[in-house]
Amino acid sequence: MDDLERRRQLRAAVATADGETLLSLLQRSWPDHALQLIGDGLLEALARGATGAREAAVECVTALGERDWEGDEELSTALAARLGTGATRLLKPLPVDLEQLADVLEGDPVSSGGRIDLDDGEVWPMPAVEYAIEVGDEEADEDDSEHWLWVHSEGSRAGYHDMELFTASIEDPDIADGLGRALDGRGAFRRFKDQLARWPDLQSRWYAYSEDRHRGRARAWLAAEGYTPTSQMRRESATPT
């Protein structure tokens, strides 16, 4: 099984709260740069009492502490609390999609932004908000802080720093030099991706790296606002049919 297929299966297991499949995948090997995703899956596996979840969660807590990216401390604390080995932070649970939140959070500050529905955790990018207003579906009190958590985009600076850090981690000097030159000046994001396309394995590694860093920053932002993400499955099961 190649890395892309293994990561696809991992994402599916986390999205469906399939703890048994998640733990089976982790027994083979832990994919690089996936601790944020794995940690979310283990939180649900612990809640459901899946066999082997405690051992994997302890390993994940250790790995998160050693890595110490943004958002890793929040996830480690949540896992430790679920394990009963640490204090529980007083954060409100919210079934929000961290990847969707990251897209809104790190968009263009001039034209992006959005909000989160505090009833069901749904992320509304600003175009969706504007469309709802345009067609008359918007509620009368759109500034209701009991219903909405507004997200103000912070721009691409953090994403650019991710590219710098990733480039610095590459051991091949020729590849690192090419990526470093791609980061110089306007259009850096496009040039960086064009360069990476020359090395599919490295490109796959970058996408995993970037995704986990985005996920961690979204988690940290949410914690600063007083919330902690919970399983999307809980939101779906609570939605009337």
C-alpha cells in the first residue's frame, strides 16, 4: 500500500469514527505528518472504548509533545484528559471540520473570512454568508453571538512559513535550493507547487505536512475562542432526518 492510499484510508477511518480500522492502520505504521488527524481519531476511539486505543493515545501524546507544533499542545491535553492522566480544559465541544475552518482562517483577509454555526458546527465561508443574505435566507440577527462564531481571515503568512520550514527540512541540497528560489518574490505559492510536482513522493509529503500544520492552527484558534472540536459523526447523528 502506498502512502497516498494509506492516508486515504486513515482519513476515512477518522471521518467515520471507525476506531478499529484506525488502530489496525496504525499497527502497520504511523504515516508521517499526521498526528493531528490521528489524534482526532484516537479521541473518538477512546470514547468508544476501542481495544488498543489507550496504548496508541499514549504514544500519540508523547509524539505530540516531542513535535510541539501549533495546536499539538491542545490535542495532547485533550488526549491526556480522555486517558484520565491530565486535567480537562474548560472548552465547549463543537463538531467543526478543522480543515474547512483552516481554509477560512488562512484565506485572503480582504475578501475572505466567515463564521461557524454554534448550533451544529457548520463552517460558512464568506461567499456562503453573502449568498444567504442575497437570497433572503439569512436570519434577522446575523450578529447573534449565541448562534455564530465569526472567523476573521489571517492571511497566508503562516502558510508561507510552512513552505520555508519544509524546505529547510529537505536533505538534498539541489532540491532544497530549487524550492528556496521558488519562495522568492510574488507568486511563491504557485512556483513552490510547480517545483514540488517534479518529485511526486516529496509532493505527497508536503501535502501531508501542510495539512497537519493547518489542522493544528485551526485547533489552536478554536481553543483560544473557548471551543474544542468533536467528531463530525456526532453532528450528523444529531441532525434530524
